[in-house]
Amino acid sequence: MAANYTFLASLLSASAVLLAAISLGITITTGYFRPQSAVVWIAGNLVLGSAALSVIVFFTGRFIAISKPLFVAIFLVCLASGLLRLRKNLPDWRIAPSGLNLWILTAIGMLYFALYVFTASFPETSPDGSSYHLGYLARYIAAGHIYKVESSFYPMLSQGFEMLYLPALLFGGGPAAALFHTLFVSVMLLLFAGLGEVFPLSPPELAAAAIVFYVAPVVGRTATTAYVDPAAACICLAAVYFTLLACRELKTAHLIFAGVCCSFALSVKLTTLPIVPLCLLLLLIKARPGWKQVCAFVAAGFAMEAVWLGRDWIWYGNPIIPFGDGLFPNPYVHASFEAEYRQDLAHFNGLSLSSSLFLETTVRGFISQGIIGPLYLLFPLAAIVLILKKKYLWPAATLLMLFAYPQNLGTRFLEPALPFAALTIVSAIAALVPRMVTPVAIVAAVACWPSVVDSYAQAHPFARALPAPVEETIFHRPSVTPWLEQHLNAYPIVTYLNVRVPADAEVFAQSGLPLFYVRQNVRVWYESADNERLRDVLLMGLQPAIYPLVHATLHLTSPTVTTRLRLRPDRVSPQAEWSISEMSPTPSRLTCAPNPYDCPFLMDGNPLTVWRNWQPLTNAAHIDLDFKEPVTLSALELLCPRNTASVGFRLETCQGEDCRPIPATTSIQDVNPDREGFLVREFRRVGIRYLLLEDANLIASAPPSLKELFADRQVHLFEVASK
């Protein structure tokens, strides 16, 4: 009974957010947006209202509070304003006749809609959905406001669609976010019908394209979770629709609506960036607008994203964090992380841009974690057919939206291009054999049904479609705990943390946990600059043979009197790493470049805490030692990793920025400090009492001061002693 109540509460909550967004859209667009079809009117108002509601939720949660009475008031205002505007400006629609083909396609859509709602109603278990998409929203709700997060780059990304999840989660809990996502994508599907007003496609052809997109297994998989990819794809479709509408009538309102959709898409998913040049090119080619109209579109095109750029500029000093850290240095994300992150995503699970990737993402899906369906194998031929017939829009739109795909080769990153690929395929079939449009859509729906997908796709959970509903799960819904035990791999460790570990504890982990189900603050060792620094402390503390330390003494050939000494690397290369733990004599002030933020660790007395360049090593790297009074130096002593000693050192004495070299020789001696004690000291200093390790070598190297509390398969939880 509890599970059914949770489903009902979640569905009502998701529906309330959806209705508030549509009402807000009506308030904004009344008098400016009058499509021929009621369903297009609903979808258009949904996307524009969602864009506005997202901003309202963010500013309310950031500057006022996150509370149920406050959001109830916001929703009631949205509904009341929408009804008042609608009462005075009710559009006069005509009901278009519907043929058999359209009814068949509608029935297929309703069948899949029921499947998606059924699937979305279960507790969230998707990797990213249960992790950062909902995890940080749950923390905002618990804190009562939106706050700055420094321990992970994920909440530093734009959270345009997550702001719509937040009120759904506040009222409905559990699967409310996934249900809202499902409802949003399903309603936005109606926008395909609007393309018939601005492009010569018949209703059955548009309905067939909508079905081809909607039934794609990766769309179904992600639209029924708290991911954001299908929503981003639908918003991109809305941007193209409003752009084509603006091209037809060249009204400023339509230009602004198109720009807002572009900006909303960017705030939802950065990989939708090609939608901006796509819509701009459409305007310039098809409408030839004046410069004021172009400016209106461009301004609206960055209005939504400006909220998140401004937030990141104020909070983190980098408007495009976690990217551009070389251009906007900050203490939260290392420049080296961006390069490594891009490299990992561009070779997702070992994939590369090759002919095999096409089959992998269409019918295999084990490595790329999902498939778009076998019908998309027709896309190259369909694009050629349309190009030969001089119908360039949909092939060009698809290819342009794929420009960002090489940045991440996972299948779901194809989704922003899928609506246009579906239109390409259906348009080509309609141009060659019009009678085959509906049968092709039926074939696509059959080929993407869960049990059918399981017969040809490989075994990765995201390669398969949704689990087929069976009588037991329809009429006897499992409770939350058994469902999570079965579908959430990390559930044993999650349970232990929630039962045995204080809610305010800090946990340092090698990989992410489903934060939505965890009360503690989990810091993953690659998700922020400080976490990467602590990772180095952990590795140096547990693996002395791999990370040896040495005492390097730079002997000056003759004593030198100076107030400023500059230390530089002797040999530089992009791959070199230069890091130093301690130095003597201790100056009155230290200045480091790059990475000035870790300079204090050179004087903290802990050999495991190091200053490191964290970006390609160049001649610009240096450490300045400033002394209050002139000192006579005959040697400079350093404690550093052995690989830094192999890079070498150069000394200079400086007057201002005028520096001259000082001849010196270097002697190296191995040292072995009390690594266990220093490791414990540093983790206790930053407030971390628990370590979650997965690497077998690290687990085997754990000293007695790390007390093992729990183990589940390869994951081991340790408590840091008070030594």
C-alpha cells in the first residue's frame, strides 16, 4: 500500500509541476503564440513555461527558501495567471480530421507512454540520476536553500532541468523527478505536429517521426529516469520549431521564443550547444532578418544560460566551470582535470569514432551503454535521398547537432540529434514510398519493445530497453527496500552508511555513490581540486614504493644574500609533473605559479601534502620565497617526490621581477617519514573520518590506523583513527 501511495503522490507532484509550467507559459505567450493545433499550443507553452519556472525555482531556492508552502504559493500564482490570461484570450482551434494511420500511430504512442510511466514510477536507480542529478537536490531540500558546493564539479554544471525536478521531489519524493521527465518528454512529443505548420509534412509523417524518436530504447531508458538527455532533445526540437515559425512571419516574439529555447537547452545540457548556430543559420538563410532581430534572438539565446554563467562566475570565479580552468584559474577544479576528463569522455569505455561505433550505438550497445534502435541504420541512406531531392534541412540539422558528439561517445549523447534524424528517415521514406511511412513506424515500435530488444542487444542494462511489465509488478508493486536491493549495486554500503555512520560525516570515496540515498557528504577523489589533492595524500601514504619521497639539497656554489629566491623546474615538458612537499629555510611569504592555492602546504610540516603544478609544465612555473630581511643562503633544502627530483631545479635571486640565475648543485637522499601518521593527520584535519576504497592494492596497504568497518564485494569502508 505504501508503494502505491508513493506512486500516486509522485505522479500528482510531477503533474502539478507540469501544469504550473504550462500555465506560466500561457501567461508569457498569450497574444503572441497562436498555433493551429491545441496540442502544439500545449507543448509550446510547456517548454517556454518550463524555462521561466526553472529560473524562478533557482532564485527562490537560492535567495528565499525551499519550502512547501512557498512553492504551493508559486504554483497557485502560475495557475491563476494562466487561467486569467486564457479566459480573455482563448484561441479558436479547428479539429483536423484524423485518418486510420494517425489513429494507429497514436495508439502506439499511448502504449509506450503507459510503459514509460510504469517504469518511471519505480524508485530511481539510474547511475547519474540517483547520484548527482537528485543527490544534490535532496541536499538542497534538507538544507532549505540552494547553496554553493565545492566538493564536486557536478553541481557546478548548469542545473536548468534539475530546477524542475526540485519541486517535484519536494512534494512527491522518490520517483517524482523521473515521472516529471516522462510527462515532459511525452507532452513535448506533440510539438512534432507543429512542424506541419512551417514545413511541408503531413500529420501521419510527423506522427511517424515522433514515434521513431519516442520508442528509441535509449530515449525510453533515460526519459524514465532523472537524466536530462531526452528533455534536452525535445527542447532543441522546440527551438527549431520556433525558429521556423519566426522565419515564416519574422515576429520579434517568435525570435525571442526561439532564443529562449536555445538558451534553455544549453542550461539543461551543454552538449546542445550546436542548437544555437543551427537556429541562427536557419534565420539568416530562410528569413534574412535585420540586425535588431538577430540581436533579439542572440540575446534571448543566452538569457537562460546567463543565470548559470553568472552563478558560476560569482561562486567559483569561472563562468564555464569545470571547463576553461586554464583561462579562469580557480581553487575548485584543476586545469589538468579538464584535459583528462575530455580525454576519458572522447574515448568512452575505449570507444573511438569508427565504423563499428555506428553498429554499437544502433543495435549492440554494451560498450556505449544504450542503443537508438535498428531503424536508425537507415539514416545515411535517408540523408542521401533527401540531399538528392534538395531537401537539406533535416539531414543538415542532424549532422550539425552531432558536432558535439565526439566529446562523449556514449549513446545517450546522440539524443539531441535524434528528433532530426527521425524526421530525416521518415521524410526520405515519404519521398520514395509514402504508403510505407506508417508501417515503418510500426516496425520501429516492435523492434524497440523491451522483450524484442533483449533478443538482439547485448547484456548491458542500458543497452536493453525497459523491463517488460509483468502481472506481478503491475498489481503487486514491490516496496522500496527490496527494489533497491535488487537494482542498486551499492545498496549494501548505502544501508551501512545510513545505519552506522553519522549523517554529518564526511566520506572520501574512490568512485561515486547513489547520493540520493546517502545522508553523508561523499567526496569522490576526482570530482574537485581538493579531492584530487587528498587522493595524492592517500596514494603517497599507502604506497611508498610507488610514490617515494626524497630530500633534495640545492648547494649554492657561494653564499648569496637575497630577499627573494625563485625556484624553477630545470627541464620542462607538457607531461612532466613538478611537486614539492616542504622547503627550508622557511620564508615569510610564498608565491606559487601556477596553482597558487596550494602554496600554504609547502609550510605545513606534512610531507604528504604537496604543492603541484596541475597543468602542463612550462618555464612559467616557479615558486618565490620572500624574506622580510636580507638573508645569506648557502643551501635550499626540499622534500619532494622522486619524479620531481628527476625534473631538476634551477635557482634565481630576484629584485622585483628582475631575476638572475644562481649556480647550484643538487644532492638527493631517500627519506621515509611516518606516512601513516601524516595521512591520518591530514584527513582528520579536513574533517574526513571515513574512507571508501575499491582498489585491491590500497585496501591491502591499509595500516592499523585505518579500521575496516564493512566490506561488500570489492568495496571496503574504513574509519580513520584519531591518531
